[in-house]
Amino acid sequence: MAISTRRPARREEPLSREQIVRAAVYLLDDVGEGGLTFRALAGLLATGPGAIYWHVSGKGELLAAAAEAVIGDAVSPGDGDGAGPEEAVRSLALGVFDAIEAHPWLGTQLAVNPGRSPMLRLFETIGRQVRALGVPPRAEFTAASTLLHYILGVAGQNAANGRAVGPGVGRTEFISAAAATWAGLDPEQYPFLRGVADRLREHDDREEFLSGLDLVLAGIRARLAPPA
């Protein structure tokens, strides 16, 4: 078989940072963090690695920019459109949940880069809403950290569950198989899991996520926030 020795066509228009970040998001979604290399990115953009380094200093900056791009308005540190603090937290949480579900690599990037934006913006936004609830200063960090860890933990686990589904297997089949396994467990060793097997089969991920978030918010309101 003949092997072509022609070089791939090079782009003629100038390369922008936005184009680089958009291509990086595409590669992360398609092949994961391990597949995001400047060589692969250069091939996708029909340019040389040097042109990419002109806009981003390295992979760390590129990953942070990709995370910033996909999480979008969900982590805006603004005060929202007049919604109360609890509703603002719910809206923020759903935005993050949906972003991580669509881009499973995002949760890891947020967790391993606590000193970068958008993680800083995410924590800042949650903290502002905790403060708006009237949580005393001594408990603000604990309340905001608990909300942050719940949102990222559950959203990240949901994304991991989605990746665990094998090729050609849908979520319904995957959950049904897991529920059947729970239902068949030893009743003396696993009475709880057997009892909630049907709930596992029927549950909606987003609804369960919001229900758990409401429990956290209710605890913050009951233990830390002043009476209305």
C-alpha cells in the first residue's frame, strides 16, 4: 500500500485562542485528557505546535481554559436574576451537573485545580449565596465547602457511571442490571440494598441530585441560618 508523503494542508486564516480551546474541548470529549496533546491539537487545527504555544503556555493552561469554556454561565459570580439564595444554588448546581454530564473530564479538572478559575469562581458563587442565607461568618466556609463537595461529588459520580456503561448498552439496561443484582443479594447481609432495588431501577439522576441538594440546604438552613 502506497504511503502518501504529502504534508497535511495548513490553515490560511489566523489562529485564535478561542479556536484552540474549542478544539481542545472536542479532543477531551472524544479521547479524554490522555489524548489531548499539542501534536493532536495541531493536527486537528491544521497548524504547527508553535502557533498553539503562542496562545497558551502549556497543557495546564489549556485544560483550565477548556473547563472555563464548557462550564460557562453556571459559575458566574454574579447575584443572579433576582432569585433567592437557595434557588440560585439549585440553578448553579444543575448547571454544573449538566456540564459534567456532557463533559465527564470536567469534574476531575475542577477538583485537581482548586487554585484556578473556574473552580475559584464556582466556590465564590456558592459562598456568596451561603452568605446571603445569613450563615454566620464562623460557619460560612463549612457550609460552602459542603455544598461544593456535594455538587462536584455527585455530578462526578454520575459522569463516572455513564462512562462505565459499555458500548451498545444504554443507561436503562445498565441500571436495570444493577437493580437486578441488588434484588438478588443475601437478605441478611444486604437488607437495605434489596429494599431499594426498585428505587434504583426507577430513579431519575437529576431529580435525585436535586433532592440530595435540598437535604444539604435544609440542614444549613436549620442549623446555621437565622429564622426567617
